[in-house]
Amino acid sequence: MGGTVRQAGRATVHLVLAAAMAFCLWIFVTVLIITVIATLTVVGAWMLPETVLIVRRIAGAKRSMTAAWTGQRIPEAYQPLTGSLRERIRTAVRDPGTFTDLRWMVADYFYGALLALALPLWPLGLVVDGLWCGLLRRTPLVLPLIVRLADLEADWSTALLKPSPKARLAARVEELAATRADAIAAHGAELRRIERDLHDGAQAGLVALSLRIGLAKRAFERDPETARKLLDEAQDQAERALNELRQVVRGIHPPILTDRGLVGAVRALAASSTLQVTVQVVRLEDDGLRAPAAVEAAAYFVVAEALTNAAKYSGSPRASVRLERLKRGLRVRVADEGSGGADETSGSGLLGMRRRVAALDGTVEVSSPAGGPTVIDVLLPCVW
């Protein structure tokens, strides 16, 4: 009985908040009427996009309220109100999200009053359910109806506030355009990095190697000892240039991924790290299936960047890596027990990680409160 009363209490609080919002929406009708009249007279047309922004905030508050009850987030899909006044008005009028919000507001004027049905159930429920449960040890009958009313209110809000297919498609197009731009920027930055590494490293080493070989050829006849020394230095220079070329190749696509797969490559990263890194693998080695090469490369660079950042900034001696195979993708989770406070704006590491993952339509979640821990959770969609 106690659990039923608490759940009914939570449902009542939800219905009270819903009724309060519905009452505020009745007052907000005045603002809508003034906006319509001002827009029709042209003089006050500037009020239209501002009112639409207010409606979006109200609808966003309702989405948050409903998500707090149901535990499921209701997505938003709005076109940004930017540009000149004419462009903002055109966007506000044509955005499918505006119609969705107005439709919800009209409906909420009526179903927001479900509280009126819930309040009379309390005295009845306390008496009936108290006797029913206390004497007969049966399941409560009346108080659960309050919870059902709250569920009904949340279901209606979810159905009305859910973006239309057209709005979701428009939002998806904008998202893909943004990720495509980020992918192009990341690709350009990667090319410039490779060019810089080749120019400043391997190319300079090969030029020095060529000069030493030329000097050795000149000194071969008159001073064989000096020529032999120059050839030894040239050999050392060739080995350094070869190592630098290997580093450049690893930056493009680590050969260890091809040879040992993602699990082996990540374990090698863990072994070479200055931290004590534990690697947990879930369902990746069951049947020998591997993710696509691009997904493995992105996951590898995520782990490498995260471990590098942890070693530099976290101050923790330990870190953990979790690789998990999901039905529709690959999840990578890197955590450390450091001081936290990771800032994506202070460097290019996390930003580059986001761009690389976004190019594959993946997501990156970073949790790094002050005092730690820092957790980077990456989801890379793929087909196994």
C-alpha cells in the first residue's frame, strides 16, 4: 500500500504541474492574439519570430516534464530562426515544428485538466484501497487510476510533441550537412598534418641522407675512413627516416589494426601506455567477426587520444577501456580516475575525436565533472 500511495503522489505532482502549465497556456492566448493582430498589420511583424521562440521554450519545458515522468526523451526538430526579419518570419511560418507546438497547445488546453479527475480519487482511494489492502490483502484498485491518468497525460503529450517526419527529415539533413562539413575539415587537417610530418620529418631526413652519401662518394678515393664514417651516419639517418615514415603510416591507418584487429591493437596501446590500463572486451571475440575498417580505425584513434589525454592531464595512474559489440554498432568507453574538468574548447583532441566519429554518424558523450572521473563514451554504428 505504501508504494502505491507514493506512486500516486508522484503522479499527482505530475498532473498538478501539467494543470499549472495548461492554466498558463490559457493566459498565453492573449500573447498569441496580440501577435496575430500585430503581424497582420505588418507594423508588429517582428513579434512573430519572438513569439515562436517563446512557444518553443514552453514546448521544451513540457518535453522535459514528460521525459521526467516517462524516462524517455522527446526529440526536438526546429529550424533555426536566423537571418533578416523577413527570413525569420518565413522560417517561423514554414517550420513544421511551429505547427506541432501550436497543435499541442490547443490540445493541452483541454487534457491538461486531467488533475480534476485525479483529485476526487484520493479520498476514495484511501478509504477503498485501505480496506481492500489492509483487511483483504488485495491489490489496490483506485489509487493506481491516478497513475494511469498521469500516464495518459504523458502519452498524449509525447504523441503531440513528437516531431513530424518532415521535421525529422529536415533536421537530419542539417545534421548530415554539419557532419559532412566537419568530416571535410577533419580530412583537410589530416592531409595538412601528413604533409607537415613528411616535409619536416622524413623528407628532411632523406635530404640529409642524400648529402651524406654524396660526401661519402667524394671522400671514398682520398679518405676511405671518413667515407666509411659518413656511410655509417647515412645508415643511421636512413633508419631514422624509415621510423618517421612508419609513424606517418601509423597516423593514417595503423598496420597493427590489419594484423591483429581492434582488440589486439587496443591491448597493444594499453601495454605501451604509461598508465595501468585494463581492457574489457564484450562479445567482440565470440565469432571472429570484425567491424568495418573505418569503424575500427575510428575506435582505435578514440582510445589512443583518450589514453594520451588521461596520461597528460588526469593525474590518475589507472584507466580502463571497454569495447562492446552491440547489435547495430560498436561502443567504446574509456574512463580514468583523474581530476576531471576536461574542456573541449582548450585543445583539438576531443574536437578531432568528435569530428572523426561524426563522419561515421556516431556519437560522443564526455562526462568530466570537476574532481573526476572522466568518462568518454563513443557509439559507432555499423553492420556486423
